[in-house]
Amino acid sequence: MTVSAEPAAGSAASSFGSILREWRRARGASQLELSLLCGLSQKHLSFLESGRSRPSRGMVLQLASALGMPLRQQNAMLLAAGFAPMYIGARPPCSNCDSMNPVSSGIQTPCCCGFSAQLSP
């Protein structure tokens, strides 16, 4: 019996893969069509969908762009692949951010969820 040493990484990769597969199918594209569009092999795309390969941040963004994904879903795809979200305005701030009171106007403050927001009085 074999026990995986990294279950969290495997689950994140399969989550990314399932999101990728779902969007590819929703757009009616085959693995070959999407791989040609993104400049990677069909085998590598298959490995990304199955969780056998982990994408780079650039690859996640390239695939999301090729699939015409909205920014909110691109952020979800980045999170599933283990990267920080890229688009700040794509989702509302967390509940902790709402309670933050700026000391002075114009302060760039990172949120507890990793976003930076321009705070105003």
C-alpha cells in the first residue's frame, strides 16, 4: 500500500484540472484545439487536467485567457493551482477588510486575504 506524501498538492492540482476540463468542455474545445491555441502539447494539457502536471502561473493565465474566462473565474483557477489571485476587483473583500479603518487617507494596506486596497476615509 502506498501513501501519498503530499495530499494537499494533489488535491489542488486535481481541483485545477477539473476547473480546466469543465471550462474547456463548456467552450466546446477539444484538448488538441486548446493545446494548439496555447502552444503546448495535447499530452501536457491532458496531464494538467488529470493532475499529473502542475501548471506555472503564466500557463494558468494563458489557458484562462484562451478559454475566455471571466476575471473572477481566473482568480479561482489561480487559487486552485496554488497561486495568489491576480485581479483585485474581481471579488469583494473578505469580512475582515470591511472592519478595517484607515489611519489616514491614501494608505495602501494589504488585506488579510492577500489583496491590497486603496483605503480612503
